[in-house]
Amino acid sequence: MLERMIEVYHSEGATVLTKKALRMFYERFNRRIVNPLCSFKYDLFEGQGIDVMAEDWDNLIILDACRYDFFKQESDLSGRLESRISRGAMSWEFMKGNFVGRKLHDTVYITANPFVYRLEDEIFHTIIDEPLTKEWDTMRGTVLPNSVTEAALNAFDQYPNKRLIIHYMQPHLPPIGDIADDINERIELSGFDKYHSHSNKVKQKEGTSLWAAYRKGLIDRSTVIAAYRESLSIVLNSVNELLDGLNGKSVITADHGELLGEKPCFLLPKSFGHDNLPRTEKLCKIPWFVVDGGESRRITKEPPIKSDSMDQDIAERRLEQLGYKM
């Protein structure tokens, strides 16, 4: 670290070094002191969260980073909306709190979330991550909902006596839809390749995140919210198609929520996203939407089937495109 500070001093000067040092101190202080305090206060009143595997369902449909309030506004699906408290304020916390250290051999996990590479094979009967390995949309830097729906329906046919967890990536960044396309015409978002159809152009552009574009004044908060809302609407349409092809009891939920310019707690400034933020209502209050699909399936446990593990380097690149600092 000292060598890096000396390098910054010589290349950028004392003023820049001071600003970077203060920002680093501020971030570490928040991560090590403020975030745990805010999370402790939230958990003291709301509890540690629901164990989703102990609940009654045949199909658990997870919308990544889906807030309860936005789901309530956007969903026109037939069913009963309730709320729950998640065990995580981000995906890996959710996975650790619900999956890690367990033997869920009656369950198949179909996922578009790159954090799956951290899970051990023997947790589930099998893990299906083909949406990540084969259907990654290089133009947008994510897995589109229809790819997850197709993989889930195939899994339903292949494993009729297993519970299914179906993990979509939306409404998590990057946004998809007409609003996202309009933003990308003006701003090169991270993961988005505006030159994808031109062989003589660079194929993969680094770009900037939606949050960074807002902080730079390139887009306003209303546009950020509209893009989030549209991504949610698109994935809900795909979920509706999925439900038509499944039987048994389905629950639509989220691994965590998202901050869209709110203060996570009174000690912290207004924020966007969910990475490295404390547990708070907007991040941990999740939808729990129950859909009655008729008689429950006959579920059986069987020894796990080894799945092809996603390469760690690829997974971490995917996570970086989704906005995580790896």
C-alpha cells in the first residue's frame, strides 16, 4: 500500500494523494464500523431473516435485487403478495445464509448469478448454470430472462421430482429494455458493447456503471429508476411464461433489494446499489409472492450429480460486469 501511495504522489501530486487517502479511510471506516452498527440495529428489530429452504414451495423463483415496493407496483401476476426479510443484503450473503453447509439433494438450482461458482457441488442435487456459461449476452453484460426461463423449463422436464430454484439476474444491473438502449446510445455502460454488430470495432467495452453515470451527472435519478422499473417489468413477463409451464406451488421472491438514492441509515449518505452496504429495509425487505399451481409435486432426494463448475476467472469477470468490485 505504501508503494502505491508513493506512486500516486509522484505521478499525480500531493492533492490527489490526500483525496484518495481520505476516500479510502472513509470507505474502510464505513465498512468496518458504520455498516456493522447499522446492520446490528436493523437485525435487532427485524431479525436475521427467513430460511427460504424451510418454506413450502415446489418452485422458488428469485429475482435478483428486486425491491418489495417496486414488485408490488409492477406485478400483475395472479397470486398472494406477502413480504419477508432476507438473510442477505447481497447475493453471496443470501446464498451463505440459505444454502452453504447444507445437503439440499431434493433441489435443483438453475441460476444466472455468477456467485454460484462459490457453491460446492454437493449442496444441491445438481446446479444448472448454462444460462451463465452458454447464454451470457456479451452486448449487455448479463443473462437475459428468456434464457433462464428456457433452462428452467428444460430442468422441470428433466427433474420432475425435484424442487426447483430459478434465479434470474434482473432487475439487477445492467438494465435491459428500451430505456437501457437509449442510455447506451449516449453512455457506454459497463458490460454493454455498442459495436457488437461491427466486426471492425472493439468487441468488448469496459464502460461505466449506471451508478457512476448518475454520479457524473450523465443521467438523472428518475432515469435510473425508470430503467430499474423496466428491467423488472421485462423479467416479470418472462416469469409469467415460466409459470405457464410449471406445476406445483411457486413462490416469487428476491435474494435482496436495491438502493435507488436512499440513505441506508442515518449515518451514511444517499446510495445506489447494494454492494458493501449495511442491512436496511430497502435491501432486506423482499417480496414473497405465492402462486398456487395446483397439487404439489412428489419430491424425492437423490445423491448429487456433479456439475461442471464455472471457471473462477470467468465468474469474476461476469461479476465485475454486473457492478461488483472483485
